[in-house]
Amino acid sequence: MQFIANQLVFSPTDLMHFLECEYLTRLDVEVANGRVLERRRTAEAELLAVKGDAHEGAQLEEFERNGLRIERIGCEAGGFDWDAGRGQTERAMAAGADVIYQAVLAADGWRGKADFLVKMDTPSALGGWSYEVWDTKLARHAKPPHLLQLAYYSERVAVIQRRDPEWMHLVLGTGERVRFRTETSARISVPFSAASSAPSERTSTPSRIRSRTVMSAGIPITAERTGTRPIT
């Protein structure tokens, strides 16, 4: 969460914080307004971060072993340029890259990086192909915040390619791959933005706000297992 041009800009991670703990969102808003907080990462959190990076890297290596052409959306000297990253992502989609790694998806006060966009043979405005979102999580099972994150990314992909992705995919910490239908578009920005802009007004009814936010995202209720990646 950041203030950019006098406007709060959110990420799917902010949404996950909002669902997990309303106080986290309050702190995020205060930091965005200039409050300085000491950030400490416990040894356990550090280990999880390392394992998460390794899990994501293992999926990237699997795509490479399969001979897929990968477009990496990278960092520039001096820090990441979100506008450049978004442009690079959209150009890679238009060019038909097999896999787009760390795809930047941003619009309407939201921005984030999807782990992978994977090319499908379904035609769209891009041409004879389209993209679906893949994300990696260390969890053993899909959780509602994971699906909200996927729903946001899938909605942005749908806008760019002018076609809804049929599926959104999770690669779990067990190596299992599951996918969820995206028949219902994600509508998460309005209730979350409204709640986040006035955190003091949320304290009396946090569970009701969380419920409205989750329901508005149209989370699929069924999953299909599509395979398992060996754990190394």
C-alpha cells in the first residue's frame, strides 16, 4: 500500500492483510501516510521466505525444462519501475510468450505481480492464444486469501486480452497443482478500498466487512487437481 499522486494504491497483499487482521490494514494505512515502523523478520519468517522463493523457483525451472519460452519481468537499476513492468508484461502477452514470470498487473488504484502467466491455446484479442494465472504457495491447501489474489490477477488479465481466463491455478507447497474456475469476475476493489480508507469506521463490524469482501470476489467453490511436481 502506497500513497501515489495523493491516492492510496493497493496490492493483493494488502487485501490478504485486511482479511487476516484489521489492525494490519490500519498499520498499512498509517505507514502509507508516513508513519515509520521498525520492521523485523523472525527466524521462522525468514525461513518461510526462503522456502517460498525456492518453491517459486522450482516451478520456474520446471517450465524451463519443458522448453517453454519465458519472459522475465525484471528490476531496473535503481529499483522497480511499475509502469515499465506493466508495459513489458502487456508487450509479452501481445507477443505470445509461453510463460511470463513476475507479470505486472495494474489499474484503477491496484497493482501487483503475478508469479506466472501461462499461455493457453484459447483465442483472445491477443491472437490465437490467451493467458491464465499460476501462483505458488507453501500452504498444503488453497485458502480464501489465495483465491482472492488469483481472482484479482485473473480479472486484470481478462481486461488486457478481452477474454476471461477459464481457470486460475495454484501450485501448493506439497507440489500438488490445483485449478479453480473463474466464471465469476472478481469485484474486490470497491469494498476493500472503501473500508481501507476509513479504518476507524471498520472496528465495530470487521467480520461483516470481511464477509462482504469475500462474497464480492466470487470465489469458486470447487477445485480440480491437475498434477503433482516432485518435491526436491
